[in-house]
Amino acid sequence: MEIINNELLNQIQEAKKGKQSAFKYLLDGFWNLVYGYQIKSVKNEYDAEDITIETFSKAFDKIETFDENYAFGTWLIAISKNI
């Protein structure tokens, strides 16, 4: 289970306000989690990268719907699974 620390929570809240540096923080912090999940799932680097990019695109478009009572990484993986 992921623990949402104060910095992560702050960055999520800033992303909800549209701050670009917060999106970069989240992308940098969670890219390997999503990409790693997809590489194991699809077993193709190019497809895994495409799905990971699409995952972050969808997540960032809907960041305001993220419930901070849940783990951000789990939310990203759920989006990624649905792609």
C-alpha cells in the first residue's frame, strides 16, 4: 500500500490547480511504476511506452477526480489496466 506523504499530497493538489511542475513531479515519480506494470503485461517495450503515455494523459486530464483517500499509484495502474 502506498503511503501518501505530505509532498506527494501537495503535488497532487497543485496538479489539480493546473501547475505544470506538479505534473512533471507526478510523471517522474510514477513513470517506472506504470511502465514496469505494462512491460510485464504486454511484453513489448514500444506498446508499454505507448500505454504508459496514454495512462498519464488520461490521468492528468481527469486529475480533479482523484480521491486523495486512495493511493495515487493504484489509481494510475487502474487507468493503465483499462487501456
